[in-house]
Amino acid sequence: MRWTAPDGLRLGGLLMRPPGATGPTPLVAIIHGGPTGMSSHGFLNRGMAALAQLLAARGIAAFLPNYRGSNGRGVAFAEANHGDMGGGDWADILAGVDHLIATGVADPERLGLCGWSYGGFMTMWGVSQTRRFKAAVAGAGISNWVSFHGGSILHTWDSIFYEADPYDPNSVYASRSAVYHSHKISTPTLILHGDADRDVPVDQGREFFRALKDRGVETQLVLYPGSGHGPHEPRHIHDVLERSLGWLEGRLKD
């Protein structure tokens, strides 16, 4: 599918609809990680993207956007969210959802959001910026860029991509951290994280869980013992998919 961002940038992504769907259905946006990754054509069998087939089989459409910052369109496009993670790229995703609503694909009252790693950040950030989504699943997401910089083995990555000082309380590090916007969150959110994750330390999930609990938002935190940045054990992979599907389906379908 193709759509246009608020600033006029043309974007592309994948859409998987339930078999035989002719009118609006529930929709889940599945946000890829990276951010310099991409959702590509093929059988989706890894990570959160594997939810697409499962959701479609249950009557829920899946939208996999290749927002600015993704691979596949050259260096300029891949670097288009430098200094602005959670800004233009998040607007790209919302514009894609709006396009699917306008074209009669998605039911605006039954929208979901999920992702892993950078997609987990975008999910945490997204539910702190709008209450449009009725369910969310955040896997290994970054909820606090300041503490992420202090605890991650990827501490040079965020400073390169944000082009900012992590110790400046007025910088984008604080303003783009979902925990500091938790008072605006109402979306029921499932938080998944490997307890041995060194890329995105597990305390990122714990911080977001605590913020949501303090705000009275429906949430669960599930930790996978011995798992790093992504689940590798078959039982963990199965649980991520089954648990995520149940959380989304239970809140988006009548």
C-alpha cells in the first residue's frame, strides 16, 4: 500500500487483511524495529511481524508501515529520522492508519499497536501521544531514553541518532521518553521483555510498567528468563505470539 505523510513524503508498507474482508475491520499496526529495518514481502515468521497472519486469520487486519528511517529506499530515507525519533516517523504511521480508515479498511474504534525493540519504543511512545488505540503490546521497548543511555551496551547508537546531549534535561532525551508522558496514557498495554537483554535493558520495561500501574492503566509485564533482546527459545517465541494475540484480540473484537 502507499500513502502520504503530513509533510508530503510518499510512503509504503504492507497490509494483510482477513480473508474475504470487504468492509472496515479491527486493525493492528505492527511497527518494525531498527529503526533502520523494514517490513518486506515474504512469509512473516520472525518477531512481532509473525502476528500478521495470526491476526488476519482472526478477523483483524495487520498494517506494517515502512516509515521514514526504514531500509530499502536509500541512505537519505534511512537517515530521515535522525534527531527526530518519535517525531516524523510516528506521524508517518498515524497517517497510514488514517489512510486505512478513510479508505474503509480499518474501524477507527478498534485500533491496536505493537512492536519490538524500536517498534516497542514506538508503541510506548504512541500510546503516550494518542488515546486512539484500544490495545497495545510493547516488546523490549525504550521507555526512558536517559536511563537507556546509562544502561545499554548501545549507548553510542542513541547519541548518534538523536544528535543530542543525554544529560541535558531539556533535550529530546527527556521529551521523547514515554514515562514522562504517562499521565496521558489510557491504552491497555502488555509489556514483554527478556530479562537478560543488554541492548534494551529490562528496566526499560519495568519503568514503563511501574508508570502505567501508578497511573491506573491496565497493564501486564511478562519477563522471559535468560532471553536477550529477542526470544530464541521455542517456548518463548510461542508465548510471545500467543500472549500478544490474546491481548489484542480480546480488546479489539466484539
